[in-house]
Amino acid sequence: MDKHSFASSIKSKSKSDRPRPREKVVKSAGVVRMEAIARAADSKSGKYTLGLIATACYAMYWVYCQERSTTYSFSVWATSSFKQHSSGISALGIATSIISSVCLPFLAKFSDIFSRPWVFVMSLVSYLMGFAIIMKSPTLAAYIVGNVFVSIGSAGIGFLTSVLTADLVPLKWRGFAQGLLSTPYLATVWYTSYIVESLSTNNDWRWGYGMYLIIMPAVMVPAIAALFGLERRAHRQGLINIAAAKKGIEDEEAEVEIDNKTMREKLISTFHELDTVGLILLGFGWSLLLLPFSLSAYAKDGYKNPSLIAMFVVGGVCLIGYGFWEAYGAKFPSAPGRILKNRTVITAIIIDVIYLLAGWMQLAYLSSYVYIVTDLSVTQWNYFNNVLTMGLCSFGLVAGVIQRYTHRYKALQIFGICVKIIGYGLLVDKNGVHDVGRLVMSQLLTGMGGAFSVVGSQVGSQASVPHQDVALVIALLSLWSNIGGSIGSAIAAQVWNSQMPGNLRKFLPASVSDAEVLEFFSSITLIRSYDYDSPIRQGAIKAYETTVYPLWSAALGLSFIALIAACFQSNFFLGDTQNAYDHQDTAGHTRVEDKGIVEKPKSGWQRVLRFWDL
């Protein structure tokens, strides 16, 4: 090949696939250990062990999905048994949602510095402590404390199964594997109601939690043992120096250096590697920023309450301090500059934040709306509530299969966002939407489009970073998504609480007293008890239509921001590598593979497609 043809071939590469100068990334011990596990799995017995890990992780995730589906219902009876239902549910939701979000960066850093299996161990211990406390909880406070421990264990399992998938599955199968993790929900949504029903009397709810003291260890211990077993096999085969891996390097001198350190020096070194100061600032910052969204409905004067204002201010200061610390003080930053400058990660975060922000603005009161404006039976209404979940889980697998054979994700993500916009648009009608078929189609399209979009964000963001950063990117994407969902829920609650009482007063018959209006506002079952054609039911339907219209219109408009962001998304080739940053496989070996290079564009349309990396 002469120099002219070589230059032409370089120019013809998709922008996402062109080689760029890469920052040298030092791998931490947890990442080096996982690459050693992948190398140890090359043998026949290693492949069997890897298959055992995959099976055990799937079983563990199945139980995790079941636990999330059942314990949410148990919380209703638990808080009622303490005679504090309304305040208890609120306090429980605030505590668990914030803890499960802000703990993710901590888990990511812990898994990188130590190892992935130890995070599973920590999650299991947290689970067992939490369920034990809940079973014996004498007060609401003890019950909430137990749930906080459970939320940490739950976040650890959900997070680490995604990280293990990114560690051990190549890019071309990554989307399919991520979609496969959500398939248990296709079954659990149907049979968990029978579990809940059988434990819904007296204090049986305690056994609803207690049964997981037996089930969780049964499904988690095999996965943990298999991971540790492969790690030991890698050590015996000399694939990794465990002592040197504690410093993320593999030279022989490192072992002497580490062994000669005093306990105090080791503790200080671990303190810096965990970026303890940065993570504390991050945790406090996000906790204080998220708390007001949950507390505003119960605080005097809402967001004007001085305490909530103080939380916003102090939380903002903590996050600003975190930024300065990461830039100038952290020896091992938890948010390295290469991530903050990463176009793919930033666009994925924007897309997912808007997805959950708009999604919760629409979804928060959709179930209540359908319960009032249609005449579906309770069973049919429950089936409708599961349509979105079924769509997300089913089309997540479809998205993975499409990515496997097209080796790209951008066009599918853009298509998915467009489908989701159509789904949102089906609900926007000033006269309301009463047709059940239209309501179901809306949720089905939203689930389909959401699946294509979410899987695209996950795979694209993971492909754009080195193996060292994959756990942190998964944590950041999840954290920001949760923030978007919290803001969307807060907006929906604010609009609902401020507009619905007035709309009910406006559209209900004049014979209905103001006290009765408040009762109708507080109880959808009371409204539902009236015949569909009665003046009270029809007035309530009109009030519901008027209240949700601006919310659902805003959700539709916001979705176009995600569509614009998706146009600036990268479009890496999904091949046999672990990532597209340094083109290393799951074992840490650099691979050279066909990246889907195309000819130099000859027309204006081809240049447009090249500009957008399509």
C-alpha cells in the first residue's frame, strides 16, 4: 500500500473509529483481577466455571427482581402495623431512594480498588443485616434502618451484575447480555402478587422479608465462590501478581514495595486510592440536593422553606467543593478528566436524565388517570400497569440482538427515541385519552423506544472508556438517571398537588362540598366507587384530564432534547473487544479487528451521514 492509499483509508474511517492519542490509564487491582479471571477462563474447566458464574448471577438477579417486586408491597402493611402509614411510607421512600443512589460511586470505587467479588460479599452482608433488623424491628425507626441496609445491598447487586457484564462480555454481545438481565421482570410481575397476597395478614409481612435471609445466601454464595475460585486459579497460573495488583501494576519490584509498607502507610494509601474526601463530598452533596425534592410536599411553604433552601445551598457547595477537589486535590480522582471530557458519556447522561425526567412526569399519575377515566376491572388495570415493564424488558433483548448483527447502536438509539416520542404523543390530547387501545399502544411504544435508547446509552458509554473507568461510568449514568427521575417525580407531584384540588372543585357538581372535594382528592377508590356516567365520576374525569395535560405535554417537549443529544452521540464499532477506547479484550489483550471502515464519502448525503457518525 502506498502512502496515498494509506492516507485515504485513514480518512475513510468513521470518526468514532479513528485512532486518537489516548491518555495512559493505570489499571487498579479490581480491574486487573477481572482481566486475570477472563484469562483463567480460557481453559475448558475455566469456561465451565464462567458458565456457573453467569448462571448464578442470573439466578441472583432473578431473586433481586422478585425481592424488589414484593417488599414494596410489604412496606404498606409494615408501616401500618406501626400505626404510621403515611409518614412511614414517605420517610422510607426518602431514605432508601437517596441511599441507593449516592452509594453507587462508593461501590464503583470499592470494586476497582479491591475486587468485584468483595462488593458482592459486602452486598450480601448488608442484605442479611437489613432483613434481620426488619424481621425484629420493634419501631418504625428500626424498620427504616433495616431498609437502608437492604437498599445498599440491593444497589450493590444491581450495580455489580451490570459491571460484571461489562467486564466479561465483549461489546458485540454487551447489549444482549444487559437486556437479558432484565428478563426476570417478565415473570416476576405475574407471580409475586400471589406471594404478597399469602403474607398479607397479621405480622406475616415480617416473613415476607425474612424469607430472603435464606434465599439470598443460597443464590449469591455460588456466584461469589466461583468468582473467587477463578481468581485463585489465575493466581496459581501466574496470570497476575496479587500483591502487585493491589497497586494496579504488575512488575516484580512492586511486591517488595507493598510488603515493606507499614499498616499506617497501607491505610493512608487506601484512603487516597478510594478518594475518600471526594466521595464524602459527593455523597453529602447529592443527598442534600435530592432531599428537598422528597420533602417539599411535607414542608411548610414547600420549596420556600428555609431548611430546604439551606439544603440546596449546602449541597451545591459540597458539589462545587467536590469539583475543585477532583481537579486539584485528589491523587486518585473518582471523576477523572477523561470522563468529564468524554462526548459519549456526556450525551448518554443527557439522554438518560431526560428519559427519566420526562418519563416520571408522565408516569407518576398515569396509573391513577387510567383507573379513573376507564372502566377497566382491577385485574385489567393491573395488566395495563405492567405493559411498560413488559415492553422495556422484551425489546431490551431485541435491541441487543440488533446490536450484535449491526455492530452499531446510534441509529437504533435515535430510532428508539423517535418511537418513544410517538408513544408520549399518543397521550397528549386536551380532551383526554379514554380509548384503552390507545393507552396500551402508548405504553408499548414507550417501552420499545425506551429499551432501544437505554441499551444504546449503556453500551455506548461503556465502549467509550477504558476498562479501568467502566464501573465508574455505570455508576455515574445510574446516579444521574436517578436524579432525573427524582426531579421528574417532584415536578409531577408539585403540579398535581397544586392543580388537582382546584380542578376537582371546578368540574365536580356544585352540590359537592369542599370537604368532599378534599376526600375525592385523597382517594381514587372513592371516585371509582361512583358509576362511570354519574356527574361526580364525569367531573372527576374532566379534572384528571385537565391536570395531566400540561404534564404530559411538557414530557413530550422535553423528549426532543434527548433526540437532539442522540444526534451528537458517537457510534463505535461493537466487536470482540471489551471497549473501543484502547481496543483491549476482556482479558486485557489488545486486538486489531475490522471496525467497519467505509469508503470515502462521494456525495453530500454521505458527508451528512459521516458527520453524524451514522
